[in-house]
Amino acid sequence: MSVGSSSIIIKIRKGKFSFATGALGDIVISALERFSKIIKRGYVEIYGTIDQQALMAFFMQFPENLPECIKDIYIMIENYKARVVFYLRFLHGKLIIIFGSQLLNDPRLICMIRDILKAIKDGKNLCISFLSVGDIDSIRRLVTQCTLPNGAYLQLNADAANYVINNSKLLMKYRKFRIFSTDSPSCICIDHPTSVIDIYIGSNMDTATIMRILDKVLSFNIRGIDIIFDRPDTVTEIINLLDSSMIHDMDYVFISSDKIRILRAFSYVEILLETDRIHEKPLRDAILRSLELLTISRASQIVIRNEHRVESKTVVSN
């Protein structure tokens, strides 16, 4: 039996509930009474057709003895396709949980919520989300095995969660680590001053491959870097040929299959890769030349052509 209403909004105050819109069957209402006594204050919104047995089980099994730091709870359950199937955020006393109805029948859902609640029991602000049902086991291991810092914002899939588990010190350096699915080419975006790593996974690459590349990218120690994997093999080759001594202490670096852009202070150099294949020596020569140009001009351009020819010109002088 399913809840057929397009939307149901439940208001909970002082451990009792009332319906703002919609209605539920008796089997769910009985479980809702228990749930209301546990959370005491909050809202529940339900969108789409939801199985009543599964909804009843969720309300009946929701963890008791909530951390005292939780003062208000908002829960949304939706039966619509989304790129993120689970989202939980605790901020300044308010707990927000949003998830897809496909998780309702998964017994791991309540266990995972219980694990996350343990992580915020001391009032730690936290945001955790993941992309698919298959990610849940890795997310649970992350929450139970890693110390999550105050203010952590994690949006992960299974491969990214496993990477963080194996590199847990990363969370001390980067407050936000987020994975997005995209229809565009895959991309790595790192902003060190704001402690953010954003990774966009397109159909042209898988997460495990990007995580292996991320190790090398983080070693560059650059304040900001964007990498567009428009031609994954070529871009990966460029990254493997670079080392931190070439581009350390830069303000920003952009890498794609046909260009590298380097910025420091108010100057930048653009290296155009007009060659059939990337070779280490001309790339290294171009990088070294770019470091010279950064000190003598505001905008310069270097072109790597076939036969290892490297040409450079000043666009705007200081």
C-alpha cells in the first residue's frame, strides 16, 4: 500500500503532530506518534508516491535519545529522480535530512543516520551527502572510522569516500570535499584558501581514476587549480609530466588538453599545446620560460608546436 498524495506536510510541536496538508493511513499515523515524541519539534515533507509500510518502518525505527544539541528537525522524503539520493546537514541546532524514497526499504538507512548522529553529538556542524544507494556502506565506514572536523561538508560516492578514509588527514586541510555527476567532461577544482575540493565526474572518466590523479594534483601545492579532462589521456599525461618544483607557489593554474594557464599576482602566462603529443622536455622548457615571463610582463603566451618547437611572446608588458 502506498501514500498516493502528491505532497504531505507534517508539523511537529511539543512531541505532537498535525497535518498541514495531505493525509496518511492509520498504520503510518501510529508510528508517527512515536516519531513525534522522539524529535519533539520539526517538519516532515513527503513528495510523490511512498510505500506506507516502508514509511511506517522509518518512523518506528528512527533513533531515540537524540543529541541534546539538536533543537529542530526537518525531513524531506521524495519519490523523484535526483543526482543526490541522501543529504544530511546539522547547523546551529537544526538537523536537515533529505533522501529519495528508494532508501526507505534499505535497512542501512537508519543505521547510517544513527552513525552520523553520533558524530554530531557534541554540537559539531556537519554536512554529509552521497550520490547513489550503492555508496551507503562506504559512507558508514567513513563516518565511523574518521574524525570529522567541525564544519566538514562532504558529498561523496563510494570511491571518493574510500579515498578519504585512506587519506583522513585531508579533512584537516580541506573543509569541503564534494563529488558531482555531470554531463560535461570530468573536472577537478581545488581552492586551497577556502579549503574546497570539488570534483565533477563525467561519462568520460570514473571516480577511481580521478582519485588516483588527485594524489598527484594535491602535491603541486598551488593556491587554486582547475583541470578539465576534455581529452582524459592527454590531460593525464600532462599532469604526470609536471612536478611540484615546476609550478609551486602559483596563485592559480588551469590545465586542459590544449592549454596551460599560470597566474601569479597580477601576471599570467598561457601555454598553448599545438602539438600531436606532449613531451617532457618542451613542456618543462615552456614552464621554466613562463616563470621568467611572469616577472617581466603582465600577459604572455607560449606555444609548443610539433617537432618540440617552443615559441613565446609578450602580450602586455609591465
